[in-house]
Amino acid sequence: MTEYKSEVKKIYAPIGRVYERLADLNNLAVIQQGLDNPEAMQRIKQQAGDKVTPEQLEQIVEKLRSLQFDTDSVSGQTPLGTATLRIIEREPDKTIKFVAEGMPVAANMWIQLLPQNDNECAMRLTVKADHL
């Protein structure tokens, strides 16, 4: 099993608001809305620089457009079928746990939130994966 832990990152927003945003995966649909914004797409292209070709960027955009969201999951098509990231547990203002389904690896992920003060929190992402 491989484990990855991100650095602890500070978020300049109250922990309750961050938790509410992350605990409902419908909120990720805003990503798709940004794909129709020419200014946002220009920023993405600038940030990508020469790391990806225009063709690769277009493939990524098409994959993002095809994602399906609901409160508990985000799903998309892969060459192996439908892959889903599903929330399996929520602990308000503390933890959101996910499981990967339909992928060639067994994987779990969780987001940990820690209060800093009334207007800030900290976040760490942990992923554990194991080949099937």
C-alpha cells in the first residue's frame, strides 16, 4: 500500500464554510462552468505553459466536461469503464472520507480540516492506494 500525505495548507475561510463546500460534491460542478469562460481558459493555458500540448489540454477539458456530480460522488468515463470517487463518511468540520470505485487500484482518500481561528483553517489530504 502506498500512502501520500499533502503538506498542511492554510485556507483563509472559516472551517464551517470550507467543510460545507467540500462535503457536497455538487459544488465541484463550478469547474465545468469555468470551462465556458474564455478568461478562465486563458489563465489555465498560461498556467499549463508548455507542460501540456494544446491537444492534451483539449482532452483534459473534454474529460472535465463529461464528469457527473451529485452530493456524494463524482464520476467519469475511463477506458476501463466508469470511475467514481464517492464520499463514504463525513465528520462535520473535521473529516471527509472517500473511496475510489471502478479503478485499477484500490484507493481511499480523506480530507482533514483543522481550525486555526474564526476566519482560517488548515487542510491536509491523505491518499492510500494499493494495486488490485
